[in-house]
Amino acid sequence: MSPSTYFVQECPTCGRRLHIRVEYLGRRVVCQHCHGALIATDPALRRPVDDYVNPLLRCADEMLATITERQLPSRLPHPR
């Protein structure tokens, strides 16, 4: 039997350092101490949420800004 490879991730609930098998990357795991749930993520690959959210919000704002009143229908059809 080959030895398992682990990485260390901090539990977001209790702060304990968890040793998680690499096989569980991307899966939901539970802290054995506090039973807090988390997604197993390699800390070296993690990026702050703002790195993902801000570009998406900026893109949505730009798309909304390009819509003019003429492009929007004055009234939506009444459902029958």
C-alpha cells in the first residue's frame, strides 16, 4: 500500500490545521474537531474571492451601461 500525500489547510470555523489527503482536493470535508464543513483547497492555489468577483462585476456593469432605452422594450407583452 502506497503512503498517502497530505496538504495542510486551516479550518475556517475553529482555526485548526487540518491534514487533508490530496485525493480530497475539491471535495467537501468536515473538521474532526468542530465538525465545520469546508471545501478541500490547496492553499498554494487559492486566490482571494475579490480576484474572481471584481472582474465579473466590472464586466456586468459595462454590459449594463451599453444597453440604451431604445434597446429595451417600452412595455413587456401581457401574459395571457
